[in-house]
Amino acid sequence: MKLFKKNIYIPIEIFYREINSRILIALTAAEKGFRVYLGTKAGIDQLLSQKVSLKKRAGIYLYKSQIISNPTYIEKVKKTCEEFVVIDEELGPGLINIKENIMRRTVNEKNISIFFVIGKKIKTKVLEYKKKFNSEIFISGWPKYDLYRKKFSKLYKTESLQIKKKHGKFILIISNFAAISNEGLKLHTKNLKKKIKIGNKEISLNQDIETLTKYYKDYQNFIKNFKIYLDNNKKKNFIIRPHPSDYFHSIWREEFKDYENIKIIYDNDIVPWIKASEAIIHRGCSTSIDAVLLRKKSYFYLPNRKLSNKEKNLTYFISKKIKNFEEIDIKFDNKKIFTKNFYKKIKDEIFNPKNITSSELIVNKLRKLNISNETKHDFFYPIRDVKEYVNFIMKKINIKSDLYSKKSLNKFPNIITTSYIVNKAALLFPKKKI
């Protein structure tokens, strides 16, 4: 007998950044009676193609953004799914150039049913810059912050202990320069030169290009000063975490190949690495918020230029400002950051519901959507799966080293397996049979 259920399709673009929170949403939805398909964008696309051939239109397409640059793919989503729902985890407290980002990230909002946001500040800004926002904006908070609750503490505990055992004491440096080479800068700039059309108007992203150029200069200054510091401090250990948008992670390795106390590691979710560290150093990355919420010391490394007011966002406010690396040796009391003003700012930017998780809020909202039931998909693609696996291995061992392969490996350095999901599920819900 075929079992009919309401289906949710969840594609993942950046593995390490999204996988844990999406597993939590998927399990929460499954418990509420949904059938959830979780996978790569290519994998979910395969299911949508199957629905096209069967002329089926049902279910919810749940994505991290409304930015789908391929018009054909948008049409496929609209043709096969009744509702397009977005949890936009790029519109957060770490943003600068807020207006440009909001305009870019709400281009297709006419196709969206619900637009979940982190807090009231972002909701206010969206409505300020797009007064006729068609979809419903719902303040839900972010599922990623659910994972810091005591009930889910097992998820990161074992991994962070393993990291500590292997690497000892270290300071974590978190990159979000985006451009760490001339080639990288050119590639990012090329992407941003494409104007966005909103109604009859074209929106230029020149401000983003200017910001990116500044960041590349900041990176060059960072490298120069850090090496001077390292030459005189060979006993302090650092781990550098590249950013997915640092297209060429090999540049980091090349820069520090002669320094034994520096390791370049892009491995698994960043949270256990933050938990295992003594402190973090960043330059405006939103993961500094994660660090402070996890009660870790956070240093904001100031560039050798004047910061603009828009760069002094929440990540700046909650961190100890340093102009050189010698200052990280100065012990500061992290508790001084946790003032009434701090909690007011956090509350304004990050909604953290009590007695319910953000994931539950989101799923409860999805249950109110009037969508059709579907049967389970029958899918078995051995030829495609073998081909994809071979492509992945070739990228992993650097046989395929073109730019597309490098970018895709940055975003998806692992394969989603059944055992991976089951193991995560057991840590999140140890008392439930998955």
C-alpha cells in the first residue's frame, strides 16, 4: 500500500554550514508527519525531474535563499512544488551593505510563500527597502542556534573533545576575506558586476565590489602582520579556518607552509572547532556570535584603515578589538561583554524563543500551509551515482582541479550518507528510534 504524506524537499548548498541545522529541521518535520528529502541540490533536482515526468505538483521546497540564478530551475520548482519557503541564513547580524544584500536576496520574493528571518531588525530592514514585499515574513530565529541548547549538547561534545585531544591548545582564526588572491578578487568582482533587475529598475552591486577590494587589501595586511608576529612567537598554536568563498584554500597552505605552529583545516562544522579553541580571531565574521554564545573569547582584528560605520555591526560590538597580534596575549574578562546593553542588542537581532525551538516554530508554520499529499519517490540511479562518486573522488585527490571543481569541493567536501544522517540523529534525539 502506498503511503501518502506531505513532502518537504531540502537542498543543501554548503555542507558544513547547513547540514546539522537541516538534519534538525528534517527530524522535527518527520516527527510532525512530514516526509523529508534531504540532499545535494543535484540530488533534489533529480527528484523534481521525476515529478516533472509524472506531472506531479505537491509539497514544499525549503531553501536557504530565494537566489536561484537559473530561471529554468525556478520554473521547475514552481512546476513541481506547491510552496517555495525560504530560511535565509545569509541575512544576519554579520551583514554589511544591508540594503544591497536585501535587494539582491529578495529578487524572487513573488515566488515565496514564507520568508523566515532571524529577528525583528532584519524584518524591519526588509520592509524598509522593499515596501511591497509580497510574501509573509515570519520571525523564527535560526535553527543553527537551537543546536546550542542543552538538549542537543551531545551533537558537538564528542567531536570538540577529539579536536582538543588531537590539537591541544590553539587559537582559531576564522577567515571571511572572500578574496585571498588577485584571481579570487577578479572572480568575485566578475560575479558582482552582473546587475540585478527588480521591477523596472536595475540594482548595481558596486558597493559590494568596493567592499571586496578593501577586504583583499585587509587580507594582505593581515598576512604581513601575522608573519611578523609568528617569527617571534613560535610556541603559540593557531588553526586557520578558510571560508567557503575563499576559492583557493591552497593559498592559505602556501602562505604558512614554513610555520610548524600553524595548521590550515577546513573540516566539519565550525562549532566544535570554536568549542575546542582557547579563543577566536575574526574580522567581522558572524561565527563570532556563535563564539560568544558558546562563552569563548572573541577578538576582532582591526585592519590598517578606518572601519566604516556599517562594518561596526554586532560582530564588532561583542568582540575585543585588537590592532596587532601581540594584544591577544592580554587576558580580558569575557564577562564584561555580557552587559544589559549586550542582551538588548542580541534580542533585537536574534530571536531566541523560549520553551520551543526555532525548528519547531518553522515546522508548525509549514503545517499550516495547504499542500497536497504525495507517495514516496521510487528512485534508483546507479549510473548517475557511480558517475557522481567518481567525480567527487577525482576532485578530492586533485585530478579534477579546475575552478568549478575547487568551488564545488569547498561547498561540498563530503558525501551525504545514510549512516552520517543516522549517527547525527542519534546524537540529537538519543531516546527516539530513527
